Amino acid sequence: MRQYLPFVVIGLFTGAVYALAAAGLVLTYKTSGVFNFGHGAIGMFAAYVFYHLKTAWAWGTVPAIAVALFVFAPFMGVLLDRVLFRWLGSAGLATYVVASLGLLVFLQGLAVVWKGGNTYRINPFFPTNTFRVPGVSGVYVTVEQALVVGIAVAAGVALTAFFRFTSLGLRTRAVVNDRELTSLVGISPGLVTTLSWMLGCFFAALSAILFVPSLGLDSVLLTLLVLTALGAAAAGRLTSIPITMAAAFAIGVGQSLLVKAVGTRSGLSGLPTSLPFIVLFVILFFARRTTFALPSRAQERVAVVAARRGAAGVRRMPVAQLALLAGAALIVPAVVSGYRLGTATTAVAMVLVFSSLGLLLGLSRQVSLCHAMFVSFGATNLSLLLRSHVPYLPALLLAALLVVPLGVIVAIPSIRLSGLFLALATFGFGKLAQDVLYPTSLAFGARSLASVPRPAAFRGPVAFYYLVVAVAFAGVVVVELLKASRLGRTLRALADSPTAVESLGVNPVASRVIVFCVSAFLAGLAGGLMGTLVQSITPSSFDFFLSLLWVTVLVAAGASTLGGSVLAAGLLVVVPAVITSTKVTEWQPVAFGLAAMIFAQLPNGIMTLVRMPDWSAAWQRVSWKAHHQHRARERHAVGGVPAGAAR
Amino acid sequence: MLVLDNVHAGYGRFEVLHGINLRVPAGRTVALLGANGAGKTTLLKAAAGLVPVTSGTIRLDGDPVERLAAQKRARRGLMLIPEGRAIFRDLTVRENLAMYAGNRNVGAAVDRAVAAFPILKDRLAQRAGSMSGGQQQMLAVTRALINDARVILADELSVGLAPVVVDEIFEAVDVLRREGRSLVIVEQYVDRVLAVADYVYVLHKGRVALVGEPEQCLRDSVFDQYIGAGAHS
């Protein structure tokens, strides 16, 4: 027993950091209805600001920390609330998820551009000398550990007291309860929300800066602090700050004890870091639908956006565009060769990835943040099947099919709750898979490598290119067929008004799970192809961070049409291949993150602005008679209400 | 005094109010009647700032307020008690009263509330949403009593309440009238509201169809057409 006590001490320290991060996350979610995936990234960037002030400007530690905490972080809060969320306006839940992901990718990319991708060591702020815990022999605690735990506990008590006893706290709770009534009472809900964003960002910065001396200044690890806070936030049902903080301490201690228990067993080494997601999954699995009520503002906004989103989604098969695309793809080998053909092959496979992702993001407004994992498993499954001497083409299909059960595991518990939880669950699961599943023999195994030999028939680059084109084209056609099908209509309707669809006797969960599985299958298919292209992949080939990047690229380019998927693949794959400067790859995440924030509210991203030729509309413009017949039908169908408003 | 002059308002591209003219003189009570969907609630919301006004002016004691946010109009003495139970359900009764009181003395607000509705005295520490519907509505009406808003817009105060409770609510409305506040009341019990109203406005499809004093209206056949002959029997 005694040998575990030092690990409890370490666990309390990390738990304190998680508690501070989670408290800020829950605070902003409660008051604004926005679940901020960029919460960790804000803290991370505040830590970079601190580092810059301290090293480049040679400030003292105290003023540098003070500026990062009390100037930069609150300023970020104001910027988010007054600029980003005001710009997004009355958007739906998926829009907020995507915009905050954009923020995450943007800030993380910016930190890398600013200071490079290295991890910097930072000297401890607090004395590191140890003292004995009175009454417990053999357990030593550093002053730093004691202070950080003290800060977290004090912050928890202060927050609770703030809500319970101050008039601003009362007003904040009033806003959480009923935004509209608060304004009718004469209090600006906007002001209260801004203040809570300032406070939330402050907590993000505080947790990151306190963590930096032990973790190092690392843009990825600090950004992922939001992931670790997830489990605790879910335990607090995204509303209770005391429960959230207590759960964060428990997770910190649990992690630390797991480190001790797992020891050096290599297969289980990912288990401790995955504990928050395991907690998240257990909670999602056992939660009832009513456990997690959406804040009033989120509900309001979803209702408003439903009325506004008229143009989202294609209703007919874009036959002309498909033909054009296939024609263009077929002549590529005549134009390019060598490594450029390799780039083209990747781009075509990425069109399939984006098309499958668009099925979720664009059609049913579901956010999947583990698409890279599906792609990765598509490749590793193929590798395993080929090793068992399954012929290539059946193996490719089977490999993709085997990805589907994974999709089911992630989707079912979360989809029945709400769209936000699918995003949370996939976010957590992507990381969990990378830490726990990838090292097993089900994926990469101990060698961390999966080789995917090319079949003899497709050994040549041109032959393989055509195979990828054929499979990707078939996949894209499936996606477009699905969009135009009854299921597609159901999903579009579900994105607008789940209640209305349920009242028609349609099971919303089943429809959403089915489309999620189709999407996972197609992503797995693309993964098999991309694995075969490079012939050997590693766990980092499709790092889970890629999932986030893909979502931002697709949202920026346009998630609900084929054109958007093509544009996304072009921006991500072709642009850096054409302009071969390291600057391009460096600035890509920054640009995509920013673009995702800007275009998140448009139903089809940039493609909303680029009008694709719509043949039937063009026909209506040309033919006066067809136009008026069409208008008359529309007017008739909705009883005299202007057509656009009724959708 | 509240004056709406040619007010157009609606939700997005849906225009609900097509040019409303309405005058609520100081200390007077206006009954706002009309069928479902006539625009009564939208009119009150537009006046209070919850629905944007696309054109026209709204003047509160002579000052245009149609561009002000809801909370600013509230601070100038224009109060809307929206339909449903307009209370903070997750806060206690005392906390609700503290919210209503704003910068004023909370103790005095509690006293005033308890004087009007003695039953609230035992409920002060209770979560407001856990009270009965009638008690919740009493709490909602208390907001007008403890606030010195000059113009009060009340939307369907009696909906879903037992007749005894409706009596109590209307007693409170009477108190507000005697205090010299201006009131706009949307109400399903036409007779009850006509008994207290100085003027009647009948809305039809987003337009004012009829204006007059209650007795005058009751004699008007047009009134019967809009409200239904049986409604005030």
C-alpha cells in the first residue's frame, strides 16, 4: 500500500491541473452553450505568450505569467465571445463544434509557426524542495505540488462561492437558466457571457502554465489538455463545477496509480493516458438521454439555424459533375508522372475520405473526429488480411468492412445522447485508439509498422492510380446516391428538426448510426488504398490530430457537396505539392483553422460562394415556362409562403 | 406612455406585424385581443425588444426605443411578462426576487412579494421550478410589483391556471392599475380583461382590425366577428 502513496501525490498534482482546465471548460459551456474544443489550445497559447515574454523579451517570471493570465487570456475570451461567436451568430451545435475545432487547429498551428514544433523546458516557478507529509511516513511532497493542489482547491471553492454568494454569480446562473428572461429583467446576458468567457480562458491559461514546468512547453500536449478535461467534464454532466473538479482529481490520481500498476508492461503503456476517455465512455454508455440537457441558448440557436439553412445539401445526383470529375481523373496520367502521379493518387483517395466525412458533416451535421483512425485501421486491416493470403481486392473490401464495428462502438452510446457527444466520443476515441489499440497485434503490433504490399496487377503507378480512381469513384457515387435517397432526406430532416422526424415514426438513432457506419467503411476503403500507395504505414501516418485538420479543411472547403470534397483534397494535398515550400505546410493548419472559423456557418463552406453550374436551374432560367411552372408548384406546395422560408 | 407607430416586425423573412399603430396612455390599460396567430405575442415581444423591428418607431415616454436591446428597454421601465411561467426555474424564490429587484433592496422586494402573495413566504428557499403552476405565476407577476416599471406588457397571465388562482393574479393586476402603471394585457378570458381595460385593440393577421373602448367594442358587430360571439357571454 505504502509504495502507492507517492503516486497519489503525483496524481493529485496532475488532477489539480485537470481540475482547473475542466472548470473553465464547464463554465463557458454552461453560460454560452458552446463546447470549446479549443479550450486547451487557448491555455497552450497563453503558455507560449508567457514563454515569449520571458525568453525573447527577458521579462521576469512573475510579470510574464501575470500578463499571460490577466491580460492575454481574458482578451482571448473577449475576442472569442465578441468576434468569433458574434460572427457565427445563431448557428447550430455542429457549427460551434467545428468553429472551436478551427480555433484549436489555428492556435496550435500558429504556435508551431511562431516557436517551432520543439518542446521547450521551463524551470519550475515554485521551489522544488520537498517536505514530509505530517503523519504519513515516507511520503514527500514538493512545494510546487502542494501549491498547485492548493491553487486548484482554492479556485474551486472561490468559484462555488462566486456562484452562490455574489450578485454577478447569481446573474450568471440566471443566464444559464433563461437567457431571454435575464434580458427582460434588465441585465445584459451578453455581458455576463463575455465575463464567463474571460474567466474560462483565464482558467485554461492557469492550468496550462502550471503544467508547463513538469510537461514542457509543447503545443500538442498542452492543446490536448482539453481532452483530459473531457472525462471530468462529462462526470460533472457539463454543468456541475464542483463534481467536475472532484472527478478531475480522481482521474489524475487514477492515472498516476495506473502508471504504477502497469509498470513497464509495454502493451499497456497507453492505458494511463487513456483513463479520461475510458471515464468518458463509461459515462456516455450509462447516461440517460435526459442526463445531459443542452443549455437553453444552444437549443434556441439550433431552432433558428434550422430555419436559415435552406441551401444545405444536394437533392439530386450531380451526374454532370461526377462525369466531369471522372473524365478529369482519367486523363491525369497523360499529364503527370513520377512522384506527381503519387500526389494525384493521394488526392483521389482523399476525395473519398472527404466525401465520406462530408456524409456526416454536411448531410447529417454529425461531427466525427476520428476519421484518421478509420483510415488507419483500413490500412492495418488490409495489411493483416494480405498477410493471411487473402487476395487483394476482397481483402480491401473486407478490411474496410472490419472498420465498421469500431464505428458502431463509438457511435451508438454517443449518438443516442446528442450531436455534441458524438464529437466528444470520437475525439476521445481517436486518441484512445492511438494509445491503446495501435500497439496491439490488431493494428500495428509491437513493431509499430504495417506493410501493405501492392498486388502484382497494380504494381505500376499508372495501374494503381486507375485502381484508386475506380474505387474512389464508386465510393463517391455511393455517397451521392445516399444523399439523394430516402435515408439522405431523413438525415437532412434530422439535422433540421429531430423532433419532427421522430414524430413521423422514424428512429433517428438508427439512421444516424447507419450513415456513420457507411462513412467509416468508405474511410477504411480509402485507408487501404493510401496504405497500398505508400506500402508501409506507422501509427503516426494517420495521427489522430489529422482527423481534426480534415474536419477544418472540409468545413472550410464545403462539407455538403462533391465539389467541396474535391476542393478540400486539392487544398490539402495538391497545393503543397505544387508550391513546394516548407512555409506552405507550416501555414496550412493556420489557414485551414482560420477558414473553418470563418466559413463554419455557411452550409457549404467556400463552395457556397463558388456557384457550381446547376443544370436544372440553368434550364429553368433558359426556359421561362419551366421556371414559372416550378415556382408555381413551390408556392402551391407550401400554401402561399415564399419558397425559401418554408424549408 | 408607450406608442407604436407603423411597426413592422417578424422572424427572419417572415413578417408577422404589418404596420401596427398602438397607443398606451400613461396609467391606462389596453386589452390586446385577437385569434391565434394574429400577432399578439409578437407585438409584445417586438415592443420589449425580443423580436427585431424592421421599420416603424416605438416610443417610450417620447424617446424612440426600437433600436435598444431588450435589457436597455427593461431598464427604462418597459417590462414584458412573457407567456408561460416567466421565472428562473433553477434559482430559488428568493434568488428570483433578487434578480427582479436588480439594484434595489432585496429585503424590501421580498416583503412586497409576500404582502401580495402570502403563500410565497414559505417558499423563499425552494427552487422556483418545483412550485405549483399557480405559485410560479404569482412569482412571475411579483416581478411587476417590486419593479417600478411604468409600462407592463403581460402575455397570457392566466393560461393553465385554476380559476381561484386567476382571481389572485387579476387582483395583482388591479393593484398595478391603481398604482398608475400602463398595462397591455393579452388574455384569453376576454370578459375579465374587458372589465379592467380602458381601451381594446383587436389584431387580425398582423394588423389592427379594431380599436375602441370596451363598451363601444362590445356593441360592434365587427368585434364579434373577430373574437367570436360566444367568447364574452
